[in-house]
Amino acid sequence: MEFLQEDFEYKDLYSENTYLSDVLKAYCDKKHTGKIETDLKKFSQRAKGEILELMWQAEGQPPTHKAFDHWGKRVDEIVMHPAWDQLHEVAAREGIVAIGYERESGSDSRLHQFLKLMLFHPSSAFYSCPLAMTDGAARVLETNMTDSRKAAFKHLTHRDPEEFWTAGQWMTEKAGGSDVSRSETYAERKDGRYYLYGTKWFTSAITAQLAMTLAQTEVDGKKRLSLFMVKIRDENGDLNNIEVLRLKDKLGTKAMPTAELELKGVEGELIGELGSGVKNIATVLNISRLYNSVCATGTIYRLHSLLLDYSQKREAFGKKLIDHPLHQQTLMKAQADTKACVHFIAQLGKALGRSEVGEADQEELAFLRVYTPVAKLWTAKKSVNTTSELVEGFGGAGYIEDTQIPRFLRDAQVFSIWEGTTNIMSLDTLRALSQGDNAKDCFTYLEKRMRSLNESPEAGKIKKLFGEIQAWLSKNRQNQDILQKGARTLSFALADGLAGLLLFEFAMHTKKSRDEEILRLFVGNINWPQWSESGDLKEQVKQTLLS
């Protein structure tokens, strides 16, 4: 009889074991835990069933661009599979964005939102991307509220699919990607209004209703970037002086339309002070970077679950994969990294929530500022590396499109690119540490947390790591070349230290052998940083690279 391999199963990620429930109870106020857990349990069932089916449908028919109608009229219609609209409906009704602004669970609302987003993302066909920019736009409007902006804010945080709007974040241009100072889009002022002209090279929300975008403006005779909100479509649903030049052919994220646009006089509403665009759009970036972290974590959480299930069904060399010691080690290493990412997003979600309701002190605010770029770069890299390892764990099946496993690898690479590459995030971490008392306050916050750790080799290693970080920063605080050269090392060390601290606190909270083993494995695998001690060899390095 012909052998047929039993397929792996998409599990209910919240209820397949007790881990996420334990995480919620560790970070959440007891008075909110019951209601949040009920919502997450119910939603996780949807995510592995009907929502997952919508993703397969959307992935099966990528978007297309219809530039003209049959009479030659420019229409620039983005043709989507109906499942994309149904994912919009799910996101609205489930309050993926709204939870963060309704704040029914107070400062725990962001924690609730982040865990729910983590469950949603792997079944969302990357509808999580426009939601990230929607959330960022909502936060900008909330912190820059005027009577005229209340309606837009309400749309961005609505639960009715007919009323719920998504938003774009248009920054990338041909001349400048991460270096937004090179942006060529400009705003022209006529009769008290601003009209924007220029090309946006990479826009991931052309199906949205509005966008936040940067444009050059004149301030005291100099060009400075300002932030504008633009309505993408007019009352008839037509693009509002915007032309779609093409859709991008990307490595992954195939179901989500990403366009190159020409702004041809679209009206924009100035948000914040003229010339303060980079500062004002930072609010959008901070939210979208945290979403990036949540979604990167959701990816490997889902994929690890699939490989774990497959390992109990696939037999090789006389026994199941799960019974091979080396395969067990591979799964355990991936599990430790995945769980560390879960704690990262839970902690950052908690801190963000506290900051938004006024409960965070100066030390926690400094921690949030420093660790937002760290979280983005670290979870992204963990997702790319862990995804590759887990895909390999499926053997040849992981390389065959029919299994739907290869898409995980294609999609994962975007996490380390979107919202700033690893190098850009590392430099932003340096920038955050150099601002005011951020470094002192952030390390004070961490030191207070470390006081609760019991004496153990793991605790000693975590404390030593943070000690080395502070010593290196102090020694080189006046040498920008050394600091920049070592920025990645610094950022990964900060991440490893925090992840170890959070896993340690969690193991002390649950008192479960599972969590003690994950802590030992993670801390044992921390690569000790090789600190940069010389920064004056830039020209020599350049010549070595080019020779």
C-alpha cells in the first residue's frame, strides 16, 4: 500500500497549551485578565478556521492594477479578491485597532491588542500591515486632535466595517528611503490650503481611505519636511489627484497591494508644526515598528506550532521526528527564541499602554523610547533566522509550494526591512540613548527590575551583560565613530539582556519547570558581545571592501 504522509494541523494557538494564558496572567492586572482571556480564546478559534480560509483565498489571487476603463478613462482601480474586504470586516469587528483606543482594560488595553494581533497576523494575508499604519495615524490624530480631525479619528478606530477606515504611511521615495531628508515631494500653498506633488516609491496601503505623508515645505526660507494627512479618495471613490504608476512585484506579502504613486496636487492637511514632519511622523513609526515586532513574533509562533505538530506525525529512521534528540534541540532552540519574542511584545505593549494613560514614570518612558527600535530589529532578525530553521525542519516538504510553508520564508524577510532596516534601528537606538537622560533613566528602570532576580548563573550573566553595555557606552560616549560601528552589537546585547530578564521574571512567576528550562536554554545561547574599540579605520575598511 502506498505511503501517504499525514498532514500537519493548524492549531488554536491560544489554547494549544497554557503558555499565552500564563503570559497574560503575568503581565495583566487581575481585574482585566478574565475578559481579555475570554476574547483571545474565542478569537484564536476564528483565526485557525474561517480567517485562515480567507487568507488562502486572498493569497490565491494577488491584487492587480487596472489603469484604464474600456473607454480609456484613467481609473487606477486596484482589483482585490473579495476575501481582502472580508479581512477588513474581521479586523473592524474584532477591534484589532479599536481595542487600543477604547481602553476598556486601561493600561492593559495595548497588551490585549498586541496578543490579539499576534494571533491575527499569521492568518491575515498581511492585512496587519494597513492596520499598523492605521493605528499609527490614529495615535497622531489623538495627540494632535482638533474638531476637524475627530471624524477621521473615529473612522480609524471604529468597529463597524462600513465606518472603519484604514490609513497609509507614505515616506519612501526614489531619492530617499530611510534617509527621508532627501524626499522630493513638496507641498504648495494656495489660498490657505496645501497641495502635494511628487512620487512615492513604495506605499503599502493604496486601498486605504487616508494617508500620513511627508512633503517639503518652506520654513524661514529653508526647505523642511512637514507632515500631512491626505484623503486618498474623493466622495465618488475615485483617487484624489493621485495616479497609480504600478504595483510592486515583491518577494513576499503577495496578497497585499504595494504601489508606486504620483501625487499630482492632492490636498493635504498639515499635522503639527510646519517643518516638524520627521518629529511628528515618529509617532506613526513607533506604533508601526511595534506592530512589526508583534507580527514577526506571530509568524514564528504559528510556524513553530506547525512543525511541532508535523514532528509528531512524520517518521524517520524508525521513530517520530519528535523522538530524535537532535530534532528536539532544534525545536527547543526555536521555542526559546519564539517565547522570548512573546515576552518582548508583552512588555512593550504593557509599557506603551501605561504611557498612553499617563501611568508611566520618566524611567519607563525612557525604557519605551530606547527599546522600541530594539524590539523591532531584534524580533525581526529572530523571525528571519527562526523561520529559516523551522522551514528546514520540514525537510523537502518545507520547500514545496503546495504545503504553503515556503511563504513563511518569503514573508519573514520583510520584517527586517519595513519601518527601518537593522542598521537604521541600531542608529535610532543610539539616538534614543543620547537624548536627555534616556540612558540613565532606562538603565535605572532595568536595574530596579533586576533586583528581584535570585542568585543563579543565569541572573549573573544577565547582570554582567548590562554592566558591560553601560561600561562600553560610558567609555565611548564622546566617540561617535566607535558608537556607530558598534551600534548593532549594542542593540542586540540590549535585546538579549532584556529577553533574559523577562524570561527570568516569568519563570519566577509561574514556577514551572518548562519556563525554567526555556530560561536556561535562552541565556545559555546568548552570544557574548564583541565590543568595538576602534572607530577610526573607516577609510581602510572602505578600501578593503572595494579592493
